[in-house]
Amino acid sequence: MRSPGFLSERQRRFAWLGFLLAAFQAPLAAKLIDDASWFFAVVVAALVATVIIADDAQRRRPEPANYSE
């Protein structure tokens, strides 16, 4: 059995939604706005992606064996 991640299924869905929104908003803002404020959306998307990847890694880790001697 695999260990659960630190995000619940609902939190995981919201993390994916936030990642997709930030990832699609960044190029649109870069095209429409002259300053570099679009870079903030890139940083947020990268941060959320890091959290999703860390949750995936924890979910794929097998549970430790419980040896009773």
C-alpha cells in the first residue's frame, strides 16, 4: 500500500487549477502589459508545480514495513 500525500484530493484539484490558471495567465499578461508583472504568475505557477511534484513523490513512496519482533 502506498502512503498518502500531504495534499487531500480536493487540495490537489485546486493546486492543479491554480497551476493551470497561472500558467495560462502569464503569457497573456506578457503580451498585454508592458511591465514585467507577468513574471509573478510564472513564479506562482512554478511554486504550485513544486508542491504538486512533492505530493506526487510522497504518494509514490511505499509505506514503511511494520516488522514486529
